[in-house]
Amino acid sequence: MLSEIKRFIGASHERKVDFLICGTQRGGTTALFHSLRDHPEICWARGKEVHFFDSERNFRNKEPDYSRYHSFFNPQPSHKVLGEATPIYMYWYDAPKRIWQYNPNMKLIVILRNPIDRAYSHWNLVRHRDPDVTFLNAVQNERERCRSALPLQHRFFSFVDRGFYVQQLQRMWTYFEQKQILIVRNEDLRSRPEEVIGEICRFLGIDGSQEIKPPITREPRYPYSEPMGRRERDYLRHVFEYEIRSLERILGWDCSRWLAD
């Protein structure tokens, strides 16, 4: 009993995590993480992905054990903010609510990539799990193949579903004010990294004059055997056209290149 009281008292005095890089998978989250990893005012979690808010096990009880979450961090007095990067948080249905219940002042960083290219990159990452299934077959039969995960989302075969960004953003906006969510376009992070990193630093309230590594696109774990074919791109262009147009209206972006050949 005494140990439980001590654990509760200790947890109540722990610093809360201030920000999350929460999406999208295959969108550039790793590149951003490595750019900011050595910033002296950020305390990062051990490892890139903690997977606390998407773990059903952590929320089986009425009150989750946040001390377990905090054990991933070792903040020092010089650290102004604590953060971690788990890109599935954006996609996982219950994650935004869980994050809000933990810290309603949380800041969220989202990187969006052309959902067509994102789907192919995602498939290339996990195709070793099902090597006999082609990309076209995987996306055309995704809904049926993902039924095995119901009522949850499928962590591996959700190539198309993860690209419907509007509903994911709306879930986040249900719990967080828009000023708490910074949405970055993947192409902007690649083409003008200093400007984007500066914007992120201002968003987090940390020193943007520190020398920061430019985002580096790492070689894929499993090299592409070939580029996406025309047939597959045409199929996904049809699937995502309305979604992309809706995203343009909501964010005021020009995403015409996402639908180009």
C-alpha cells in the first residue's frame, strides 16, 4: 500500500509531455525527429515511437498509469519541453481523446504527404509480411483484409485508409483547438527545411537559432523494386481525388500536384 502511495505521489509531480509528432506514418516524421533530436531545449522520449496512446492495454483500466509513460523521459532543468514521435496517434481512433485527457494543452505536429505516394511507401515497408500480394491487390482488397482487426484499425495493411486525412484531423479538432495543431506539408519540409523547422520551433516555444540538422530522407528499409505503376496510380487517384479536394478547402492548400501524373 505504501509503495502505491509513493508511486502516486511521484507521478503527480512528474512533468507532462508537451508535444507530439503524431502523424502521418511514412510522411516524414522520422526526418523531422532526427532534425530536432539534438535540440538542447527538447527532452525526447527514449526511442522514436513510444506507442502509449494507441495501446489498448494501457487503457484497459479506468485510470491509465501515466507514470509508465513518464518513465520514457528524463527531463533536465535545461529542457523547456518534453516530446515524442509516434505517427500512428493521428490515425488511431481513440488516441486524440486519450491525449486530451492526459494533457488538454498538448501541442500536436502533423506532417501530411500525398496519400497516393504514402500508400505505396507504406506497402513497401510491410510487403515482407505478405510477399505474394501485389500493391494493386493489397489496396483493392484492403477493406476485406483489414476486417481481422475490427473493431480496431489494422496496423499494417491500412495503406489506403490512413490517407483519409480529413476525418483524422476532424477527430483531433474535436479535442484540441486549431492553434494547438501545426500541420506541415511533406514537400515543404523537403524543399524549405530551415523555414519549416523555424516555424516548428516557434510553435513549440523553443530557440530557433540553434544549429539544427536538415531533414534527411533515409533510404527505405526495403528498397523499392520498381516505381508505382500507372494502373496503381490511376486507381488511387480516383480513390483520393475527393479527399484531396476536401483537404485543399479545409487547409487552404494547393494539392494539385498530388493528383498529377
